[in-house]
Amino acid sequence: MKEFRHERHSPREERIAALAARNFRAVEASARLAVAAADRIGDRVLESVTGLARRAVRPDLVPEWLPEIPGAAARRLPAPTVRRRSPSTTRPV
């Protein structure tokens, strides 16, 4: 299966993907920053930036910016809550 994927992408795309994978922390932070800054920057700028990235890499590998994309999540996730099952959900019906 990996061979099929490698055949589908050019050597340049493979190098870019490997670079992004090695620096995923920075890639993720950049994406989060872009989404968070969308309210201040404006949709036209982000449409242009993602359009350039899509042409540089490949359209199916870089998502297109849509104005409907919700804002960024909090930097830190909330602490997990423990949910207990109610007794009624454990009984067979």
C-alpha cells in the first residue's frame, strides 16, 4: 500500500510531506495560529495563502480556506471529566 502512495506523489511532494511530518509541531501551531487570526486577518488573505500553499504542494493535500471554518480551539484542552454510567444504561432491555 505504501508503494502505491509513493507512486501517486512526486519526489518533491514526498520531500515536503516528510519535512512537514518531521516538523509537525510547528505545522500544527501555524495552522492553529492561522485559524485563530482569521478574525483579524480576514478571509481574503487566508484564501490567498491557502491557495498558494495548495498550488505549491497539491490541492488534495492542503485544505482550502472557507469562511465558515470555526475559530481555533483553546491552546490547552480542558481536563478530562470522568463520566459514570447510570444504572439504567447497564441493564439489558
